Amino acid sequence: MESDGCKAERADSIGILRRLIAINTVNPPGREEAAAEYLAGLLRSCGFCCEVQELGDGRANLIAWIGEDEGPELILNGHLDVVPAIGRWETDPFEAVFQDGKIYGRGTADMKGGIAAMCEAAIRVAEKGGPGKGRLKLVFVADEECSNLGTLSCMKTLRPGSCAIIGEPTELRVAIAHRGVSRDYVDLSGKARHAALPRRGEDAVTMGAKAVLAIQGINKELEARTHEVLPSPGIAVTMVQGYEKDNIVPGRVRLLLDFRILPGMSHEEVCEILKAGLNRAGIEGYELVPHFYMPGGEISSGDDFVRQCMEVREQVLGEGQEKPCAFDASCEQCFLAGQGVRTVICGPGSLNEAHTVGEFVLEEQIRQAADFYEAVAERLLSPAGRN
């Protein structure tokens, strides 16, 4: 029986989103605990078991579930943190503003809108008596925007063979893969000299310039690597640093590379590719220094869970999707897939709005997302459902 608390507090996905936007979870520092506690209170009142996983310094994950241990499990997953609201906003980024069918605010698209829709869908399932078989689990994590602290901390709660949907903004298209990223420094050393003196041999600045050109050559070679839905791997130079003083040719130049990689590419392979390209360019005396690595993720387009999500999407939206697509940014599918969880990416909002000034999501898409998540849960967790 539904509790009075659930009736009073539930609202719908739009009301939940309004509350979430007002809770500042900008990362850094994150402090997602307030958002986790709000959602835990809401879901407990609707019959969910909830665990707020404290990570220190006001950071936390929320894990909520309803149903039985035995049988299939569907995970609805998202991140509670948002990026800073830098720039000149026309509205308060931490107040949901409704205009012309759009909801403005930091995190509306990336991805508090997806979380709000997931909560409404889950509450609807609870109101109907819960899953007919198996378990519906909500996993909302901290720190996706920086170091993946939240997801890495809750790995032990993930059951191999489960199915999961990550609510990142895909405009409700079913995405099956994302590229990973390896960020590495290239440190180039030479002999510093007074800028007035003639060059004797290669200095670090010249080596840096040659390294940038070598990266262009590596990119050309990487175009031969293809994937069913993802673009080829690619490297961008995102930082060049080397200044010492106006009249000194510096003895050290540092590049930062952002290498977008296909699923299955290890950091060791990344380093081999970089070293081979730099060595071919005749660059000596450099060092590769690891900075950040996150693998790519994917699920086979032929997986039955993908097929079911595509069918449900067509049923709910009244429009088909020719084939599964790629998610153009990095996300945490790779970590779930690494634990044996069959994971797709599908959520309201456009990736073009993520991290922007004036971020918004379409109100209609939030409501459609709630319908989609509920229908997938019914498909997988009803006694007659297939898994």
C-alpha cells in the first residue's frame, strides 16, 4: 500500500528535477550527499530500501532497490554531480526556470533530468506492487565529472548479468558505446639558453613543435581503426607549457594529450602508439607521464537487452531508431560493463547542452524518459518478461 509520505512528496519527474537543481552539487567539491539524502527520503516513503553510501567531505552515493534478490536485475544509473555554472547565465543556474517547453538550470540535461525521470519511473513500478520478478535498483553516484570516485566505490554492489541504463543525455536515442580517454603528459627536455644566443642543436621548444606535428601524423594513422558506431581514435593537444622568462628559451616543455580511445585499448597500447609516433619523428629525450585513464565501453548491438530497449523506445515515442548509436562523450558504461553488467546509455536532453551556459532540457522529453524507463522495467521484470 502506498504511504502518505509517497503521495505527499512524490510529485513527478518535473517536481523532482526542480528540487535536484536547487541542490548545488557542483564538482569540485561535489557534496552530493544532500541530493542523495533527498532522493533516499523520497524513495523510502514509496517502499524502497535505501543506502546512502558516505564517501567523506559531504560526498555520497545513493543505492535504492525494490524487489527480490533472485531473478533479473535492472539498474537505473546516473550521476548526482554537475559541472560549475561558469559564464553569464540569464537565469539562476540553481533554480529550475520553465520557458517555452524548456527547463533551464545547471544539470537539467547532464544529468539530473535523467535521474528525476528514473525516480518517477521507479516510483510508478513501486505503486503497482513492485517488480513481478527480480529487482529494480537505482544507483546514483558522486564524482562522475572528475575522478569516478562514486562508481568505483560501489562496484561491489553490481551483480554480473544485470542490465543497466545510464541516463546520460542522448535525446532518448539508445546508445551502445563510448570512447574512453587517456590523458598523458609529454615532457620534452633540452638545454635552456639566453634568447639572444644562437641555437645550438634542438631546444625543448623546437622539440615541442615537432611533437605536435607528430601527433597529427599519428591521428592520420588512427583513422584506419574503425568501430561499428564509434568514430576512430583521435588525439588532441590540450596544453602546451614551457615559459620560464621573457628572454630565456626554456629547458623544458610539457604537452598534455587527450587521446580518445576505442573499447579494448589499454593504457599500455596508448603509450606504445605515442612512443612509436614520436620516435618516428626523431624526437629524443622525452618522457610520457600518465595523468588520467578511463577505458571505452560498449555492449554488442546484437544483445537482447539492446533489442528490447529499441523496441520499447519505438513503443513509447511512437518512432523508430534505425540502429543503436554512439554516445559521443565519455561516461561510466565502461565500469559497469567491466563488472559484467549489460549497459546501454539513454536519457533525456542533448549532449550539446551539457556543460553550457543556459543548459536546458525539454519538459516533454523528461516525461517521455520516465515512460521509457518504466516500460523497460516492466518488460524485464514482469513474470512474462524476457531477459
